[in-house]
Amino acid sequence: MTLKLTFPDRTRLRFRLFRHYLGALRYFSGLLTFFLTLGFFLLSARLATRMIGRSVDTSLSERLYWEYGGRLIGHHYDADYPGWVQFREGARVPWTDAASIQQLAPYTDFVCEYPPGAVTYMGMLRSVFDGLNGYVAAHHALMVLFFAIGTVSLVWVRRTLLRHADSFFVMGTFGFTLAMLEFIAPFRFDAIPVALTGLAFFAMAKRAPNTAGILLGVAGAIKIWPAFVAPLLAAAIHRRSGWKPAVLVGLTSGGAFLAVHLVLLIYGTQVTDLFGYLTYMSDRPLQIEAGLTSIVVAVASVTGASIGSALDYGSINLVLNGQAIEPQGLLFIFLAVYAALVFYTWALARNWCDDQVPVELAKIGGLAVLSLMLLSPVLSTEYLLWMMPFVALASMRQNPIPVIMFSIAVLSARLSFDHLFAPSGSLPVGLFLSGVKNVALLAVGASLLFDVARHQGVRPALIDGLSVIHRKSSMFRHRSNRQGDTSGS
């Protein structure tokens, strides 16, 4: 006996299934909203306990207070000075030997790994809150505010550009990441470039690319990674609108980036030293959480080489057979990958509609930042915060893999931190969990690349882009030959 449904029965069944689907979707959205609320609650709880007393370990923020903010404004020490020491090239240097009230210029008078925007922020905050408790409380409150700004701006972008909304991808990404990394997120300043990048995507959605360029330029002067999104935006605009709008975006973003650097001239930094933070990062040995570390550890486990760790350059680094590892050529590999991504953006942007630009740039920008992270000798836990805007915009119902794999990476980073940096931790377990994190980040990159490449018209767009470059280069060579013949005659 075969059961046949009439038209009203089929309609009623579809409506019932659709209602159950909406109910499950609301539940999932509510769950991710819970994680967002939990993340901000944990950050706010740390702020409250910090304002009440010293029950929370704030050594991470105290370093910003003493080592950078204090040096910039000339207030190195006061009654609350805890005897902080700095670690440079394995040496413990007590600061009590140089406890002067003399203003020092970043990069010229002292070594600093942070860009000028970050140092300026630390100095400005300490000039207002020249007391340890007030400084840390204000810094913590500002980081919570910036994380909230980043969340709201990206939720608006999704609700405006993507008709199916899915704003719970933003809530889930930010909420779960902040809930897992609440022990470190409010004590760093990565929330500022995260918020500025979110606002830049907001400006792209509002058809204001120059504003987006300014925001990315300022963010890049605080942490370098947003600066790599601006050329992608300029490449997309050039392909869609021509040279003039693209050059204008490049000038606005580059001008904002340089303007923040020039602020340090007021504090006495020499012009030749303004980019000293770049050489500091390039000289660092392989950190224990870096992407390349996982490959080295895997090879060492097969060959039987001894693995250890040592403190150097303010971080715990990998030691192989008693020697620190100084990787060579990673910068050139990254630049080659980044150049390919810029061309990829330029070639594909011709097929994008206006609403697609922020989302597609989030995917390719995420690939660029992820390449920077994995090809860097340093991949600290807080670096995972950089990927939040890109994962939040790039994840879709059709492809939720980026947010899933990113969540695995965040969870692995949280678990590995206790083993890598706690005295009671196990180094092999920490290295294994860090390897899981790096593999999950690779999976995020693979899913973003697949999502960009799976659309129809990608291959013709790339072929067309290569033909345009070939045609332009041929015209340039022909013009050069004609000028040479004219001058020879």
C-alpha cells in the first residue's frame, strides 16, 4: 500500500518542517549569543575585580604601564613600582639601576616590538591614569568597549549585505573566542585594530572606501596586520573603477599609516628609527607556538632530536639539540603568497557586485593575515584575535567550516597555554595541542580559499587578468622600443 499525500497535506508538512528548522536555528543563534554574553561577562568580571582589588594577575598590562607608557612620558616608577624586569636576549635586567624620570624615545632610546600607534596609546593612557590600578582598569574597560564595537559593526554588515542575516556567526565567533581567551584578551590591545577593521568593513558596506582605507591605515599603525588588507581593497577598486579611486584609497590608507608614525617625532624618535619595530620582529628566534614549530617538532620526533625551550626576546622559544632556531626566508615566502593574493583579488573583483566586496575581501584578507601568522616566527595566543573579523564575515550556512575550525584552534590554544607557560605544565602535551591549533588554522585557510575559488567564473577571471597584464606589458615594451629607436636615430 502506497501512501500518497494530497497538495494540502504536502504544504502542511513542509510548513511544519520549516517551523522546526526555524526553531532549531533560533536555538543555535541563542546558544551562540550565550557565548557572546559569556565572553563579555568574563571580561567585565575581570574589570570589576581589578577595580576592587589586586586579586587578578595583571602582569601583562603592568608591562604596558611600566615598560612602554612610563618610558614614553618619562614616568618610569612611582610608589606602586613592583620591581618589574624586562627580558631581552635571555637577560634579566632590573630597572632599578636606571630609575630616572627622563622621557625616552621609542626605537631610538629603547627597543620596542610594537608599532607607533600602540606605543602612543600606552603613553596617552598613562598620562591620564598615572597610577597602576587606574591604568589597568581603564585599559581593560577600553578593550571591552572595542570588542563590543567590532561585534556591532560586523553584525550590521552581515544584516545589511547578507539578506539571510546569520549574525549569530559574528556573535559565536567573538563570544567563544573571548570566553576562551579571557585570561589574555583584555590585557593586550589587539581589540583596537579588531574594532577598526570591523569599522572598515562597515565603511566598505556603506560604499565609503576612502574611510575604510583610513581606518585600516590607523589600525595597521597599531598592529601591522590590518595594513595588508588595504592593498587588497585598492586592487579590488582598481579592477572595478579604475586608477583614480584606487590611488585615492592607497593615499588615504598610506597617509593615515604614516601620520601615526610621525607622531613619535614629537617624543624624539629619529626619522630613520620609525620602523625599528619591523627589524625587531624579523630578528626573533622561532617561538614555541609558531606554525613552523609544529613542523620542526614533528620532524624531531621522527629523527629523535632533543626538544626544549628557553626564554629569549620576551617569549618562550623552541630549542632543538640545545640551539635556538632562527628561520630564514619566511618573509620572502609570505611576500610571494601575498602578491599572489593581491593579483587574485584584482582578477576576481571584476565579477563582484557591490554587496559582495566586503565579504569577499574578508575571505581573501583572512587568507593574507593567516599567512602572516603561520609564516611568522612568532604566533602568540592573542594573535588568534586577529582572525575574528574575517571568520565572522566569511562563515556562511553553506560553508560553516571557517568558524568551526577556528573554534577548534581557539580551544586548542587555550588548553596548550597552560602546558607551555605554566610551571606544572607538560611541554610535549603543550606542543601537541599547539600543533592541533596550527592544523586547525590551516583548515580555516583552506576553507576560505575553497569558498573563494568555488564560484563560477573564477578561472576565466584569472585568465582574463593574466591576459590584461600581458597586453599592458607588451604595449610598454613596444613603447620603450620605439623610444629607443627614435633616440638612436
